[in-house]
Amino acid sequence: MSKTIIWIEDDTDIIDPVVRPLELAGYNIVRLNTAHDALNAIDQIRSADLILLDMILRPGNTDREFSRYSGLDVLRELRSVHQIDNPVIAFTVVVRDEIRQRLHELGVADIVRKPVRPSELKERVEHVLNL
């Protein structure tokens, strides 16, 4: 049975080069591009085996409710409001201690600095999924 990974990332240039090895390895990748998309796909996220989450997301709609949502905000809402405890790998360009601490408090399994090599991402995914 293949594992499903939800990838919440607004920059398709980041996803496209690294997603192919995951797909070739048999993973089903579901792409969500914005905070709005993510928070409207709760059932899909809940059933996923792993969430890959960018820390900087565009809102993706004109609704002011999501205009300032970061990946951290999405993660907080997934954890506290929707009680989703799926493993998460967080992606960020800058890994400050403050952000690292918040992510660990929210139960993030791994933090990956962007850009990431396809082979490194595959290794980290397999490690988090205990494969």
C-alpha cells in the first residue's frame, strides 16, 4: 500500500524537481498550494501519512481571514483546532532558534532547510515514516 504525503507549498518551482523521486518510490503526493487550500482540505490531511509544510505561504484567496497565515499558523490550527497529529516535516529558508523551538513544541518530526536535494528529502521522509 502506498503512503500518501500532503505537500503544502506555494512555490511549485520548489516541489517539481524534488517530488519525482518520491513518486517513483511509490508515494502518492497531494499538493496544496496555500494556507486556504490546506485549511479547506482537513479530511485529506487527516488521512495522510505525512505532511510536508512550508513555513511561508501565500494566502491564496482574497479572504482576509487567511491573508497573514504562515505555515506555523496552519500547523497550530491543524494541531489545536482539528486535532491532527500526523507527522510533519517543516520547510524553511531560515532556521532561527525561536522558530525551531515553536515547531518542536507543535510536534514537528523534522525541519528541512530549503532548498533541499531530492535524495535528502527522500531519506528524511523515509526516516520519519520509519521505512
